[in-house]
Amino acid sequence: MTDPLLVRAARGERTERPPVWLMRQAGRHLPEYRDLREQYSFREAIETPEVAEEITLQPYDRYGVDGVVMFSDILTCLEPLGFDYHIESGVGPVIENPVEGPDDVARRRGDVREELGFVADLLDRLSGSVADEDAVLGFAGGPFTLASYVVAGGPDRGRKEVRKFRARHPEAFLELMERFAGVVAEYLRMQADHGADAVQLFDTYAGVLPPADYAEYVLPLHREIVESVDLPTVEFVRNMGGRLESLEATGADVVALDWTVDMATARAELGGTPVQGNLDPSLLYADPETVRERTAGIIEAAGPEGHILNLGHGVNRDTPIEGVEAFVETAKNWEWE
């Protein structure tokens, strides 16, 4: 049996066309998602496998993408470490018991597989619902991004609170990061055991750290997480355009690029390392012909070997359906000579 197109691209193989999926593809821009969510809170939706499966498959059924990313949230990893959270309308995630100081870092460590078993159930269901030629994608939040939420108690522009915590309490900061890394690694291994074909590590906000701090506190943990998973891995950190070598150094199979990075430049810097990306999500608001032209430019620059077409970040809630259709169709209709 031939591996999914996305998996072959993640291994750096030449593919007949680029596989395509979109970060945050299952969600608020879809009318069928909004209709379903009227019946469930966010936590209820992600923790009820049959509901999460339906949401996961919505963009697969509508667009024919080559990968379905399980409907979940990066904050799911907070639960086995004793953090409670809820989603507040107009605010975002709110941590109900944030870290209040260096002595508050050592929380109880629960059983990841037991407490997050609903994710395993979801992946088991998806493995039977997705065609063999398409990929099931798992993911987890990275340690710095998770730490930024639990220290600030919620969203924090510029991640100022966690950066101050690192400066004032470097040992406690490192302990917090290591605790998250351990949970994330086990969580991704669980996903691998339940049918994920590839996994993505979203440490989206780690790019706010100075290069020296990223190298000291984050890079070793990313490497540890990536090495613990026997699946193709994708690494995503935003605002790393000037230091792609740091993402490559994690050992991830694929480096995901945000939209601020020129694809041709990234290819030159990363050599044969597979890449994912990287259309600016705001371009999906343009007319379909413009979307197709800009998408084709990225595909051309990336070349036929080791490229997974995606956005440079997630789909925005008011993104027009026509823009996403033009983006996906460009990849689906592509033929390398």
C-alpha cells in the first residue's frame, strides 16, 4: 500500500503534486461548523469523539484536502498537569488556576493517556473514516506557548508575562518548560499509537524569544519531543524568518514556514529539508484568480520535492469559502512536468 501523499512529501520525496491542508481548516470559517457548535460548548465539542470527528471531516468533505487535522486544541495538554481552562467569548482561553510564582510550578502529573483518552478515541475513528491515500494529522502545543498561557492566565500580547517570569525565575521557568515537554512527548506518542500519520508541534509564540534564549530553553526540548515520536514531524514557530536553521536543528522532518518567509529563500537556506507553507492567510480574501496565482508562485518556488502546501498560519474566522476552494484546487490540479 502506498503511503499518503502528505507522508511522502514529509519524507522529502518528489510528489506528482503538492499535498495540501490548512492550519485551523476545521473551524469557524465553515457554516456547517458554526451550525454544529450551536449545540455544544468548545470543550464539549473537542471532548466528544463523535462530534470532534464530524468537525474534523467537514473540510475534508467540502474541499478534498489531503490531510485531516484532528479537531482539538493546543491547551488540551494542560489537563494532565493540573491546569483548568475555559474559552471565554471575546477573550479566548482563560486559565482558571494560573502559575502565580516560582513555587507554583510543580503541579500534579496525571496520566496523559487516561485523561486525554478522548483524543485517542477521535483518532481511532478518523483512521476508519479517511481514505488510505490521505493523512490523519495530530498535533500538540509546544512548551513555550503553553507556558505563556499558564503564566499570564490567558492571551498575552508579546508574551510579556512569561518573558518576565523567565527573567526573574529562570530555574522555575525551565522546570515548567520541561514539565510541559514531558506531557507533550507522551501525548504525541499516544497519537502515533492511535493512527496519526504525522504530527505537528505548534510552539507558535516561541519566536518572540531572543535567539540565545530560544537556543537555551526551547531548542533542546523541541529536539527531545521530536525525537520521541516515530512519525513524520512538522515544526511550526512563527517569526523565525531570520533563523530557520534553529527550526531545522530541532530534527523535525518538516519545517513549517509562516507567511513572512520567502519560499525560494527558505529552500536555499534549508537545502533538502522538507517545508510546509506558506500563503498569507489574508490573501484568501482576494479574488479566486489572485489566490490561484499567488498559490502557484509558492508551489513553483518550493519545487516538486518535499513540499506540503499550507498557509503561513491558521484560517481566519471570516475567510471566504471561495478563497479556500481556489487555494486547494490549485494544488489538486497541479502537475509537475
